Amino acid sequence: MASILRDKSGLKGEKIGYGNEKAINQLLAHHAVIFSPRKKLVWVSANPYQLGEFVCYDLNEIFSDQRLKNGKFSKLELNISKDPFLDSEEYKNYEHYKRMSSEVNKAIDGEIVITSDSLSYYQSLNPDFWLVYYQAGKYYYNVKEYSKAKIEFEKALTKEITTIPDKKNVEKYLYKTNKKMK
């Protein structure tokens, strides 16, 4: 069950980018809980994003006088270890991508200027996620670099876009970009 709750991929294991809403684990939730009703066991995930260790609690003990005597709450031997993804380069890249997203958004809003190299690096941090290409496209569109914007919107459309309205936004920007290029 923990591996299901930690699944960051799309259907049939497809790479759809970290943080994609179509994944079971969108790398967003604080906690997850697993129950074994018959055994009266419950596992609660540690952060971040339910990727940390799942700590096991025996409800029989928690609601008994025994717990009051020994003060033990968890069953360490039944804990589920943290997801190895937490120690991966991909996870570090994802965290860097999230931090860099605010800078890219400021650039889209015209508050700062960002280089093409920075945008390429941003995309390399989460290369399977449609949003990094859409954001780059919006930046290039706003600074009137329409040929670059077109390439980025076309790339975004090759990825698993989260919602129909999101896909329509990408298509709308591509249409507007193509009109500007005529």
C-alpha cells in the first residue's frame, strides 16, 4: 500500500513529471495513513510528501492500560522504511525545480529577466513535466521571442498535461504565437 501511495508516475508507470496532478503522489500531501482494520494497526507517514518512514501504531495498545504504563506508542519493528527516492538526484532536482519556479514566475510577470540557459536548466530539473515547457513558452511569448515560444508550447503538448483546461491554455498560447509570427 505504501508503494501505491508513493507512486509518482502516470498510468502504466509512464513518466509524467514530478508534481503532475495525474500521479497518485503529486509530491504535495503532508501525510498518508494506512490501516489494517483486522489487526488494528495503523501506519502514518512522515514528511516530506508521504515519502518518509511510515510509523506503525497498534490501536489495541494505544487504547489500553498497557500503553499508559509503558508509554510506548509505536511498533518500530513494523515501520515501513522511507522511499529511496528521497536520497536520489531526481528528488534533489525536484526540490530545486520547485525553488526555481518562483523565479520563473517572476520572469513571466516581467519582474525580472531570465536567460535561455536558466530556462533550459529549469527544464532539465523536471524534464517530463509539461509545465516547465509551458512556463518557458509563456516567458518567451511575453518577451516577444515568438519562435522560441512556439518550440516550448509544442514541447509542452508532447507531455502529459494535467487537465483539459491546461491543455487548452497551451493550445491557445500556441495559436496566438503562430498568429504573431505571420
